[in-house]
Amino acid sequence: MDNFVAVLDEKLLIEGTMKLLRVEGYPILLIKQLGQIYVIDNRCPHMACGLSDGTLDGPVIICPCHDWRFDLKTGEYEDDPSLKLTSYEWKIESGKICVKFEQEE
């Protein structure tokens, strides 16, 4: 079993926007920025602020609580790359964005 879950029609994710969803109990944020799709946990790794209330600046998402800037490509916090966003593997299947969730052992 590959653990991918269909979460959203690809055409509903518009360039330059974010879409917050709750999938299997996880708050995930889908982002389409600069032609690329990113799927991340909606909680900032600093203090769990909701990133969906933040802003996009090119390939960077800015947390609304403390203006921390995270690179969407790597997930890294600009000032300390050891702090990273939780990102999810995804694929497009039959026009739907499918996100992979690991099963807890």
C-alpha cells in the first residue's frame, strides 16, 4: 500500500495561493508558487503558528507570528537551516493532488 490520499483537484489550486485542508487529522497546507506545488504541515516548527495565515514571497513562506521565513523548496528556516518545515510527498493522479501519509507503527 502506498499511503497516498487524494486531497484536492489540481485545478482548484491556483498559482500564488495556499489552501488549508485537514486530511487524516493533519492540518496540511497546499501551495502553488512559481509553477510548483508544495505540501507542508500548516504548523510552524517554531511555535506551531498556522502558516496559512502567513504570506508568500517568491519561494518563501513567512510565518504570521514572528515573521520567520522558510524556503519552500528545502523547508529550511533562513536563519537556522536545522529548523525545517514538515513537508509531504505528493503526486498527481487522475487530476487530483494525492498526499502521502506514513502509517504509525
